[in-house]
Amino acid sequence: MIVVLKPAPTAEMIQRVVQRVEGLGLKAHVIVGTERTVVAAVGNERNGAQQELESCDEVEKVLPILAPYKIASRETRTEPTVVKTGPLTLGGGHIGVIAGPCSVEDEAQILLAAEQVKAAGATGLRGGAFKPRTSPYSFHGLKDKGLELLALAREKTGLAVVTEVMTPQHVELVAEYADVLQIGARNMQNYHLLWAVGEVRKPVLLKRGPSATIEEFLLAAEYILDQGNTQVILCERGIRTFESHTRFTLPLATVPYLKERTHLPVVVDPSHGTGIASLVPAMSAASVAAGCDGLIIEVHPDPSHAMSDGAQTLTPAAFEATMATCRLVANALGKTM
Amino acid sequence: MIVVLKPAPTAEMIQRVVQRVEGLGLKAHVIVGTERTVVAAVGNERNGAQQELESCDEVEKVLPILAPYKIASRETRTEPTVVKTGPLTLGGGHIGVIAGPCSVEDEAQILLAAEQVKAAGATGLRGGAFKPRTSPYSFHGLKDKGLELLALAREKTGLAVVTEVMTPQHVELVAEYADVLQIGARNMQNYHLLWAVGEVRKPVLLKRGPSATIEEFLLAAEYILDQGNTQVILCERGIRTFESHTRFTLPLATVPYLKERTHLPVVVDPSHGTGIASLVPAMSAASVAAGCDGLIIEVHPDPSHAMSDGAQTLTPAAFEATMATCRLVANALGKTM
Amino acid sequence: MIVVLKPAPTAEMIQRVVQRVEGLGLKAHVIVGTERTVVAAVGNERNGAQQELESCDEVEKVLPILAPYKIASRETRTEPTVVKTGPLTLGGGHIGVIAGPCSVEDEAQILLAAEQVKAAGATGLRGGAFKPRTSPYSFHGLKDKGLELLALAREKTGLAVVTEVMTPQHVELVAEYADVLQIGARNMQNYHLLWAVGEVRKPVLLKRGPSATIEEFLLAAEYILDQGNTQVILCERGIRTFESHTRFTLPLATVPYLKERTHLPVVVDPSHGTGIASLVPAMSAASVAAGCDGLIIEVHPDPSHAMSDGAQTLTPAAFEATMATCRLVANALGKTM
Amino acid sequence: MIVVLKPAPTAEMIQRVVQRVEGLGLKAHVIVGTERTVVAAVGNERNGAQQELESCDEVEKVLPILAPYKIASRETRTEPTVVKTGPLTLGGGHIGVIAGPCSVEDEAQILLAAEQVKAAGATGLRGGAFKPRTSPYSFHGLKDKGLELLALAREKTGLAVVTEVMTPQHVELVAEYADVLQIGARNMQNYHLLWAVGEVRKPVLLKRGPSATIEEFLLAAEYILDQGNTQVILCERGIRTFESHTRFTLPLATVPYLKERTHLPVVVDPSHGTGIASLVPAMSAASVAAGCDGLIIEVHPDPSHAMSDGAQTLTPAAFEATMATCRLVANALGKTM
């Protein structure tokens, strides 16, 4: 940590900062510059030391040197984490595709959707049983019944089931049915929920919150990893910016950036990332080219009659075409899909 | 709702859209323009009709006319909601001030803080017992013990206690001790938590999420109101933007904007809204001038030794001076504080 | 345009709005809903009518139906505009690559850079002679001398020269040397400059401003097109968001979105879009997969000694590898590069 | 500057970085930590050294210590700069108010507006003669004729005239008529324009670009100051964020933040900052309470017939009421207005 002092500090002020640094178990090096004096504080800076030093009267600002996450870091574990569950593999040169409707609506719909996405090459089935919705007046999912239908679809197709859990009390129930537990973007910093899924021994797909920095995203993953669950999948699904022509802004540079920083697999959700079905094929291909380990895409047998998210949902035919293009791009990069 | 069709629609296409509109229980008016044809859909548009129409092949975009929230709306209830609990009053021409440390640290600290903020004119005491923290390695609060200490501080000072509840399982416990339940910014769309506090009959201070639009913010309030809890306090605490010189960007125009749209009281948190103690006095006064019904400010007997948020926390002396200035501004506007 | 009236308008209020609409040369249709009354205003809405109606006392908001740009619109011209100058072709199934250093530094540097990027497959040479820099104390380019060196590099290699013009007085001079005039992101709404390049009959590469909406971007193009210059190239180079791990956020969904709205070719600048050299190869490939018509990439014989932008500049070897990957992706999509 | 090396550097790598630092005229201090090695580079870091060091292979990131601007800095000049021209005074405990229409439309309009705003207490008159407009099809101002009308209004009322200059060629002309030259938000980084107004010896009101950081804003001011013009007025007019209920987001914390960093006066534009006339009175008062040195407000004799910006323009009556409130707030803070 670099502690920048306010201009023209006296010797006593410097001494007080040195004492605070040492009191935090860090070693202090004073460097006197022409315009500023800084104190370099060497040692483990992850225990709130930055906040404490920032609140000292003598201090102008504190610049951290280390990333605040540790288990998620590539420096802790250099080989990539590959998540495998049933037919779904994410990472290690393989791009796994999770597809299906926004919400499970009824047996016919989810079974048909599962068959359609499987036929096109998906190995994971998405479908919401518990649905977080912006308005209290919207459809909130079939709940337990939805989970049963997802399990039925898995039985019929063999696809791995990926579904969202919204609150700690439901973790046990959802974990009974799901192969991968999804944490939605709105819950990325719902810490009791992160702790709860951290205790499960099934993969967790963690969606980035729409205003989360990369550090906050990896620290949310760290909450789960710190409970002993090593199978965390990071999902970029778009951030909130001033752009309003798309539902969110999909910042694909996070894909290679995350791959440099963490060993965890990175999945992209171009459906929520754009909110517009006609943009999903191009952004799926772009995600693959950017180096993602997987895709999660909304597909419905009849999007124009979907109970939620129809405008961003692919038809089975459009999904099939998207898969074909993505596979070509993946192969061009020496990956399988 | 205004349904804009894609360019040059055929009569059949228009007819299909009209049928979809009517199938949703809305009345359709077709308006043929020189470059575009639109269908005006008249009736209650709050049941997901927009999403359904957006996913039709014939449709380019759908423009909603009505606000998606109803109970929170000024059109539903014209007189302002005033929240009163113990000595704390928010709204109706009175500005209530909630102050205290970020976290409850120990008995001496919280009792001293409570006396200090009371002496300066606060009528509410803030203090975190359950603390959401970005890093799993940070201090997460004293939990149950923290609640007991807050109750003790109330007993000694009479201040109303405002404290955060992080997860549905804790709602009953926190409601036992708190006068106002706080929903943190990270949990603004934690719907199970909103439903749970909606069932309590105590005021709820709902913080705006850092990337929430005003509509999303009022819809989150609507989740609570819809459960029958009428005492929702809205709290603007800063949004995430490209600005990095402050922790968040405090967009004070939300204060008069919200007052036009909703009858609920609006409180501002200049501590989180700036993240820098030296900016808090000016932004407190600005919030009052902008028309807020209350302030929530972090104050600690010794900020430079606070266990969290020290850099944005006022000393008791700075808080007293801030209160004096704010009272002058409030009086200039014909309000009490 | 849809004019939404304030709640519960009287017949007189509706009448006043109808008169204003008709006074603007538009036809008015009144639609009375259960909660709101709207007036649909049919006709050409591009002459400021929206602003006028928004300022009427009776009006709550005005929703435009038409895009505000016309010449740039796909509805005006359905076949794509292909820009060709010398060996550089952008569009029509071909991806053109413009590469070279941030700044022209001296003869040896620009000639070497030109040969290196040509060898790897670029057909355009970028290089700044006039350099806009955030600080007045930074290097501002070799100016006239830089233009001469670019012309010399073209003579030696045949590459098309792309270089920035910063102010109207320089347009004639720069147009003498350049094959494509670049308008930098900071000048996207420098209208006198847009008018000036609109009068030139050479292609203009218009960079998107970091906070420009798509509408503002296309309206800036419209300024140039409206002067009779039909060869406008749109360049996505990243927007300003809360993300700070990259220099800007590169929102690649603008590529397919723009291709739906406009016939103009779309180029991506992954160098400025990320600001980090190690992310440029992946984002170049992603741009191609997203459907761009060209790339503009910073390459320097020795980035670690570049006079500007070294951190985001590729080495010749990295550029060659990037080109190889991009070509594979382009071919997978049925395009040439 | 703190140069953070990549993990586990060898002695040779450290040595190479030290040499680069020393080659830039800076003194190097190596600090070896448990997880990272950093090199503190002491000396003047404002000459592009950061960019050079960032592009070294051995380097992970470079953290600047000093602000990149110097003449604008409070550290260079501690007493505040007060701008005075005619009756208009900005700073030194006095809040100056500049008011008037968005555009000069005709003689009757500007003379009436000038009298109305003077009657309410404004000492500066705003009015656009050269108007930057997002669409090429909008009204672009009366140009030279507009300047003459502004001069006439000054003659009649004595108000100081504030008007925008859009391009270097017009600087001489505009400076002939105006008392304060305004640089619009779109031109904040139009460096040739900044250089040109830097050579004039009249005050310049510099508007913050909608996506400019505080550093970029102060560096734009530095361009003008560096040419010898000491009278730069900073104007906060709102930034672009995800918020769409207002035209821009007005981040008032920049006011006290700027006052800590620079000696230049700070003015707020609540008209553009909100885009909604009904929010302007509250945000004017909030700006005063936040500590601004001046306000610039759009006022028109009849906003609903204004040729531009009507929706954000106050009526003379609303302006008068706003002035009365602001004066009370200013007095509460011990300031005059």
C-alpha cells in the first residue's frame, strides 16, 4: 500500500503515519519527494488497513498494490479451473453452451425447449423456476413445480440443469434439483446467499452485478470460494451505462481481462447483455472470439409468446444458426464447442 | 402503450398486432404516419404486456405511457407520507436526522456516539450490527450483540434506532430491536427480503441501488408497499458513474424528482454518496436545499480509529457544525430540523 | 411523436395541445386512456417539434417515433456503403485493417512501422501528425512534418494514410496528404470541423465520442453527409463507464446494432477501446466476429519507447499473430480480410 | 509515481525498470514486498513518464502521486481567483448569477429577457448567438446578428454578456462583443479552441464535458491558463450516466471537491444539469448550499415558445422565486448574492 501524505507534512505527522502503519502489522518505508511525501506500507494489506489509513488526518489518499481477492487469483492457482457436470464442460479449451427459456412455463414448453437446444448442441439447460422480476406485478415463476419440470427435462434429455436460487432458505431445495446453481445479477452482493451456496458442493454460476467492478465481482466469487466451494463460474451479463439502445452494455474485454486475473471459467450471457434477439447471434460469436469458456443463451420454442424476456430470446432456428457460426469461430481459435 | 411497427407494414401485419393488443385486454388505435405506423394500446399496461408486444416480429419498439409503479405514486395518494417513530420525524416540513457510526463496535463507542449525535440534534441513531462488506475478509459486525447495544443506546438517549437487515431470516430478530429497518443498497432488489420487511409493521428505510433507475427504485418500494407496509422511506445514497474522485456520484436532482412522483419521504446519505468526510457538510446542506425530508450521516467519536468507513465519517465537532448550517438552510426554506 | 399529457387534462388543455401540434405542421390524433390522454402527432418530427411540445405546460413528456437522422439511415439507402481508397476497402464483405503508431515520431519509425504493418496484411496506415492530448504538457505531434512523413510512407508502401484533423483551419492541409481524414472522439460534436470535412471529397473516419449515444453518433455523421460527403466511416472506440480496469469500455453490440440502422461501414478501435495491449488481440477477433467492416489498431516497432499510448500498442509480432487469428475468424464468417 | 512490477521479478528486471525511471530524470527507490515489488519514482511526473513506464514489459501498473495539472492547482495559488467583469462578480464570498435564454431569437426577446433577469437580480446575461445543436437540422443561432443584439442588451441594462464561441476562427469576433467567452461542454477538449481563448484577455467560462473526469476538466482549464489567461471559470453542467429521468446527472459534490483542489471559481448550470424546468429551482438552491460561486440559468419570457431548450427554461416568475430562495440560502451561509 502506498500512503500519500497531505502536502508539506511535518516530521511529527510523518511519524504518526509510520506508527499507524506499523500498528497494522506492516513495515513502513518513507519516501520524501519534491512535492509529496509517501509512506510505502509493506505486508498483507487485505485486512481493512487501507480504510483505516485513509481516515487519518495526515493522509491524502491510499493506493493499494495488491488485488483484494486471493483464492480467485491466478497468482494463487495458475492452472485454469474446469467445471464439469454431466455433459456440460466449461473451460480447458472447451466452450459449453447453456440454453433454454427465461422461465419454465409448463411441461410441454420446457420439454420441447430442452430437446430443441440439445439438438442444436447445447449441453446445459437454463430455465427459471424462481424468477426475480423488477415489478412485483410480474410473473415470478412456477417455483417448486418449475424445479420438478427441470428435473423431468434432464431425465428426458440428459442436459445439465442450471437454475437460479434467490434466497438462502431455498438453497437446499434448489440444490436438490439443479446441477448448477445460478446467482442472479441482482444478488451478486447478497452475502448470506453467497455464504449459503458456498457450502453446497455443486457448481455455482455467479452473474456479475450491473454496476459491479471487476474487483467486486471477484470478491463476490471469493465469498463462495472461501466457504470451500471451488466450482465458481463467472458470468458476464452486461453492465449499466448511459447506453439505452441495448438493455445493458456488454463489455467483452472483461473476458480476456478476467482470464489474466483468475483461474475461474468465464461465461457470457449475450441475451441479457443486449436485450435484443437480433443482436444475440453476433454477440455470441464475439464472445467466443473474445475467449469465453461458455455461453448462456435464452431460447424459447415461440419467443413471441414467452411469459418473460421474449424480446431477447432466440427462436430454435436462430439458435441453431448461432451455434453453427460459434462452432466455426471456436474451431478457428483451436477450441471445441 | 405505443406500439411502433417496423417500416412499411402490410395490412395483415397491422392486424396481427391489433389482435395481440386486444388479446392482452387493451384497446387498439391504429395511427398511420408518413414513415411509421403505430398502434396505441389503451388500458392497464402494468402486467407485462410491454414485454409480450416487444417480442412480436412486426414490432420495432414499445413505448410505455404509464409509470409501472402504482401504490408509491403521487397519483394514487396526493398527500405526503410522513414517517414518525419515537422522536424521529421524516417529512411534512420536518427534516429528521439519523446519525451514528458505520458499525456498532462496543458499548462505550455506541453510547458515546449516541450521546454526541443527540447533543447535536439528531433524533435517529444509525449503527450497523449486521454489516455487508465487499470483501469476505472484512469485519461483518457484532450481529446480535450489536442489536442489544443499539437497544441500550436507545434506552439511554431515547433516539430511534435505524439498523440494517441483510437476509429474510433475520427480519424478525432485527425488527425486535430496531425502530426502522434499513435495506442496504446491495439488497435493493433482494425480493425475498423486500417481501419479508413488507410484512413487518415498522418503517423501512430503502436505499437506492447504485445502478438502479428511479423506476426500479420505486418498484422496489412497491414490493414492500404491496405487502401492506405503508411506511417506506426512500434513501438516495449515490450512484455508480464514471466519476472516481468520489466513492459514488450523489445525484441530488432525484430529490425534487422523487417528490414530484411519489408521496414517500426522501432521505439523503451524503456519507456514502461522497465517501469523503470533507465533502459531507456541503452535501448535507445541498440535500436540505434540494428538498429532502431527512439525512443519514456517519458520525464516530474517533473516525480515524473506526472499524469501517472512517474516511467518510464525520467527527462529532464536524457533525455539530454541519447540523448548524443545515438548520439555517432548512429555516431559510421554511422547514424545521 | 406521442405527446403524453399531464394527468386529468381538461378539454381546453387537450385543445391547446392539438393546436400546438397542428401549428407545427403535424396532424393530431387524440387518444383518451384510463389513466392518461395522449396526442399522436403525425408527420415530419425532425425539426425541433419535440422540444417545443415538451415545453408546453399541459405536456408531461414527448416520445419520438422516428430516428432523428435521415441520410445515414438504412431506410434511406438500403445497400451498404463501401469505402475504397487505394488498397484499403471497408465493407461489402471485406474487413480492412488500418494499423500504425499512435504518433508519427520520425522518418525511421514511421517507415519501419508502415513496412511492418503492411507485411502483416494491413492496407491502411494510421499515425498522428496533429495529436490531441489530455494534458497541455504532453507531446502534440510533429504537425506538418508528420504529414510529410506519412506521405513518404505511402510512397514507399502504397498504404492508404489515415490521420487526424483537429480544427477547421487544418482541413485543407490534412486533406492534401491524407487518404482518410480522422475526426477524433473529443471532436465528434465539433460541428465546424464536421462541416469542414463534409465539404472535402475524401473519406472521413468519425470516432464515437466516449459519452455519445448512438443517435448522437449518427447525427454527427449526418452533419458530414448533409454537406455532400457520402464517405463516412463510423468508428467505435469505447465509451466511458464506471469500469476502470480498462481505459474505456468497448461495447461491441454497437457493431450489429449500427449495421441494422445505417448503411455506413463500421470500424472498431480495440487499442483505445481497452487501453491495454494484452487485451487487443482478443478484442480484435471479437470485433470481427461481431461483424465489423474494419479495424484500426495501434502498432509500433518498439511500444515501450513510443512517445504516446505505448501501453495499448502492439508489437509487430503481436500484430502479425492478431491478424492471423482475425483472418481465420473472418473466413469462418464468410468474409475476406 | 509508484511503479508496480509484475509478480516475482528477477534482479535484472528490477534493474531495467530502475534504469528507465532514472532515464526519465526521476530518482528510483526499490521496495520489495511479500507479494509485490514496487519502484517509487520521485521527481516531476507530469511529462508523460507514466505512459512510458506503463508500456514496459516488466511493469504491471503505474500509480501517479501528483495531480497532472499545476497552474489550476490550489497548491500553486492558495487564495481564490475572483472573476469580475462589469456588474458580474464570481467568487470571494459572492455568488454571481448569469441568466437568459438559450438562444438569442430577436431584438424584442433578448431585450425583454435581459430586463426580466436583471429585475430579479442577475448581473450576467446569457444567450446563444452561435448554437451547437445535436442535429444538423436544428436552429443554429442568429450568429453575428445575435452578437449585436447581445451588445444592445448590455447597453440597455448594463448586464455582462456571456456567450458561446464554437471555433477558433470566431474567437476574435465573439471577444469583441462578449464580456465572458463560453466554451460549451462538447468543446471542452477542443484544444485549438482552448488555445485560442487562452490568448484572449477576457474571462472564459469553461463547461465540463459530460464524460470528463475532474482531472480532464482541470487539464482543459490548464490549456487556457497555460496561454496566460488567468480568468477561467469552471462550470459544472451535469454528466452522462445511466440515469435517463433527467437530461444529465448533476453531481454537486464536484463543487466542494473542486474548491479543495483549485483556486478557480465554480459555477453550476442547473438548467442543462437537469433538463427539466421544475427541478431547476431546487437544484439552484442546492448548488448555492454546496458552495458554488455562481449560477447560470436559462430564462425566457415565454419558454413554451422558445426556439431551443424550452423544457428546461424558467419563466421570469419562476426565476424570480428561485433567486429569492437562493439568496436566503446564500445569506444563511454568510454569502452575498
